[in-house]
Amino acid sequence: MLIEVLLRILTMIEQIYWNPVLETLPREQIRKLQLKKFKNIFQWTYDHSKFHRRLYDDAGLKPEDIRSFEDVARVPTVEKSMMRAIQGKEPFPYGDALCVPLDEVTVFRQTSGTTGQPVYQPDTWQDWEWWMECWSYILWAQGYRPRDRVFIPFGYNIFVAFWAGHYAAEKIGCEVIPGGVLDTKARILKIQELKATAMMGTPTYILGMAQTARMKMDIDPSQLTINKITCAGECGASIPSTKKRLEDAWNAKVYDHAGATEIGAWSFECTAQSGGMHVNEALFLVEIEDIVTGEIIEEPGRRGKMIITALDRQAQPCVRFDSKDVIEWADEPCACGRTSRLIKGGVVGRADDITKVKGVLLAPSAIEEVVRSVDGLADEYEVIVDKVGDAESIQLKVEILEEAQDQCQLIESELSDQLRLKTNLRYDIEICGCETLPRYEVKARRFKDLRKKNQ
Ligand SMILES: [Zn+2]
């Protein structure tokens, strides 16, 4: 009888969690596991990567020196520019951070190059299975089940993006439709024809799809059968007003996920939507570093940049990678029962993007939050920061919806008030006609800082 009850409880637990053991480990055991895995990956890179050995030798660190999290914090960080500097060299084209013979590499991907020359990323088949496993946690936590028919509107290419999401959806038993070379209209028709229930994409693209359906195809996307959407690639799905627009457009739950080519799929929002994203702490070690002092922040509510280690990735390891993502710990555990820590509000910005204008710190995501919360404005916007002489200015271009043209002045004044309230800055607002601003397929570049160019 007792066994039966236990089995029933276990079955229920298995329905909630992809990995019931790792996702509910008590905190102290998670930390123990992370430290053990960190020691292993440090030893692995020290033994197999000349790049890492040089870095650690220069810092006077040997594998036996890593005994605590304080020791972990002494391990030098790796920046994207360092990976760029070694690539193109032997073993070609990855350079000497490669920890396995070239023969074992089965996957080539590269970063999108948003911030410069792309970085190459090799993976072995074992690493690729690890990618799928990371994504299985994400999809299961967001309610994907074998009954789902998942549509992937992604141009399968050299970017890792939704490749691993595709394979993970298959792994957990979903039926997967690759929307590869289809254009946006054909993708929408396919979703309609096959009654797909879930899809993945960047917030920008998913919003753009809804607009195309409504304006060019006379299809109301909220009447289609999509009930959940996994967003990645940009912060949008964690920005409340953008999430609301996405959810209203598709009549679907929208979940955020953050990952990166050189890191892996490290975080996810779960169906409890407790206002943040889980860090998958069984597979990743996330540290938050104070941008000014370099101190590791343990307490909730203080923002810093993320230093991350992929604890199990082998071909080109990611050990204390300086991601430049700005995050903060949430103060409460999530209602879903997972014991992994939450980052509050997802990734709130990039350390590179947060900038001082007129002496005030400005995060571009704060502007997006305001623009998308104002009724009558379309989804697109553009921000241009400039400096003429000593005067700094922020120009904000927004698009007004056709049906709201007669309320132009009212909308402009609401936008201006909200921006002043939320960001403490004044903007030169330019109201443009619908569909006049640039559209983006992959990562949007809506924030332009011309001061850097002028220096
Ligand atoms: Zn949760």
C-alpha cells in the first residue's frame, strides 16, 4: 500500500519535472554538486586545453587549488574577445581551447556576431546530446508534452538558436514540424493547416508573424491553435508589456528562455511564472559579479553581470565565461517546487548596453517596457543616443497604429510621461507611420549609441 502511494506520488512528480531528482535537490546538495562538477571541468580544461592552462598558470592556479566557491571566484574569467583571438589557428578553425581531437567534433555553430566577429563553437556528439538534455528541462517545465505538435519557424542555419530546441522536443516525445525555408506567410498557413500547438522564436519575430497574419493574410493569430510559445534570443518575453502583447496576439502562454552558443541553454521560465527564470543549476554554475567592485553577489535584489560555467560541456568548455548579461537573484523560491534559484525578471540587459545618458543609467529594456505598454503604438521602435557639443540627446522613434492616428498627441504625451517616470530621462519623440521602421528576423538592433562612433 505504502509502495503504491509512493509510486503514485513519484508518477505525479515525474509529470511535473523532467528530472525529479535534480530539479528538487535541497540547496546544499545542489551547491555540493556544482562544486564537485566545477572541479571536474576545471581539471578537464587544465589537462586538455592549452588556452585554459595558460590562463590558469598565469593566475597561479592548479586544479588542486579549487576547494571552495571562494576559490572558484579566483578563477580568471573568459571573454568573447579572447575566444575570437584564438580562432582561425590550429587546431583549425577553433584554436587551442579545443579539448578533444578534431575527429570527435560533429557540430559546428557560430555566434550571431551582434557584437563583432562571430565566435566558432565546436561540439562533440556527446555535447550535442547535452544540449538536447538542457532543452528538455526547458520544454518540460514550460508544459511541452508528447501530445504537442511543435512548429519551429526558424531558418535552420549556422546559428545554434532553435536547433537544440527542435531535437529536445523530439526527445521528449513531441511531434516537430521544421519551418525551415518557408517564408512567414507559408509558416502561418502551415500552423493553421496542421493545428500546431506550440512554437519557438525570438519575441521580435513572433510579434512580426502575428502582424503579418493580421495585416497581410486576414488571419487572426489568436484564433489559431498555438497555446504556448518559447521565446529566446532577446529579453522581450521577460518584459511584461512585450509578453502581454505576445500572449494577446496569439492567445497563448509565452515563456522566456535564455541561452547562448558559447554557454548552452542555461535558464528557463516555468509554467508557475513566478516573475523570473530558473537557472538550471544542476548543469550550470551562475555567479553574479558586481560590475564596479568585481565582488560576487549572493543576496537578492542587487544587479550585476553573469559569470557562467557550463558544468558538463567538453569540446570547447565554458568556464567562468563573462556573459555581460545583467541579472539579479530573486528573493523567493519558485512556486513550482523546483529548488533552483530564479533570476528576477529574466536577463534585464547587457552590461555593454547599459549606458549613462545625461548622467542617468539607462537600460534599453526599460524603454521597450514603456513603448509596448502604451495602447495605440505598434510593436517596433528605435532609440538613437547622440551627443552634439556637450549636449546629449535621446531620440525615440515609434510607430502609431492606423486606428490611433487621431489620438497622436495624447499618445505622445502619455509616452513621454511614462518614460520620464520609468527612466528619469527626457526623449525627443518622433511618431512615425505604421511599418516605416526597420523589421528584424533574428536579433533586433533597436538601440543605437552614436556617441561611441563620434569618439
Ligand atoms: Zn518554477
